[in-house]
Amino acid sequence: MHVADFRAACVGSKQVRHVLAALQRLGASRAGRAVPCRVAVRPGKNTLDNDEDLSEDALSLWRGHIAPQFRRRSAHSVPMARFDVRAVCGAVPFLYHGTAGPAAVHQAVDDMRHEGLLVVDTNETFSNVTPLDIVADIEQDGWPKRLVDMLRADVQADLDSLLDTHSFLQSSSCINQQLASRFGAESEVGLPCSNCLCSGCVPDGPSLRARCPILPEV
């Protein structure tokens, strides 16, 4: 799925990660690693003399998508090959990789770069594509309601965490003692911290409050 696919579904860029995570937690999909959706390369200093030097993936990408574009040379410009990883993953051998297909395309490009066959053009930047394997029909078995309930629980957990953090930063007591009580061993709960220089023990020192964007300075 490209970022444009999420926009078409009215999913903002900041929510994409949460939507993917929710679908995976439901067991409705598996997502692969997000990678740039397009690749642009120029010829390297070496030529392909022996097919055995390349993997099957790299050789397929070279023969099917890169070499033909390099052969269309222009007297006025450096040969350039551009391709969309989604189109490449629609055919073998990358089709067999499933959600790992886009990452395999980039790995094949990297293999050819190491062989000196091409140079990756960095003058262009491309948005990412996230390979998504749908493994169940989310319209069945009440999954939409399960998704809503799950997201509501996540929102409540985030709010509880924020309030807990707010309470922690508002406290004027020893910060290290509070941390030990929350995360330390049972024997450390309530014990004073000797020679502590936190803002709770040294009121005139740097304060955590000044570093927290959700709290006003006092």
C-alpha cells in the first residue's frame, strides 16, 4: 500500500502506523517493511560479464527493468532507469517473496550497486510503500466492532499514561525515590536516596517541569 492509498481512505500520514498496527493485532493482515516506492539508478563503472555474479532477484531486475532503460541512451543526458517496486513485485521472482518483495527489490539494487553495475540516484526522494498481506476478511465475525473496541482501549491507555506522567512531573518529592518505587525492587520502595541532586531534592536546580511541553513553567 502506498501513502496515496491511505489518503484515499481518509487516513492521515500520522495515523498510518496505527492503522497497520491495529490490522495486524486483529490478525487480519501481515505487513512487511516499508521502503521507498520507486528507485532511480544510473549506470555504474562496471558491466555485467558473468550472470553468476548476481542473485536470481538481481539478475531478473537487471534484465527486466534496468538494462532495457539503460540501452535507450540519449546523446544529451546520462542514461537513467526508474521503476516502481510495486510493478516489479507483480511478477516472479519477487512475487514469491510476499510482503518481503519490496525489500527484496531494494536488496537486489544494493547487490548490483556493490558489483559496480549501477549507482543509486539520490537527487530524487520517493515516499514509502508498505507491503500488506490481507489474511482475513475483516467484514466477517464482528471484526469492525473488535477493532473499534481495541482502539478505544488504546486511547484510554494512552490517556492514563499521560495523566500518570503529568502526576509524576507535578510531584515535588524526590524523583529518584519515585522511580525506585515504580520500577525498582520491592526492597527499594520508600527508601531515601542519599546525595540526590534531582529537582525534588535541590529546588534551585534544573527542573523536569522546564523540559516538559505539557506543563506550564512555575
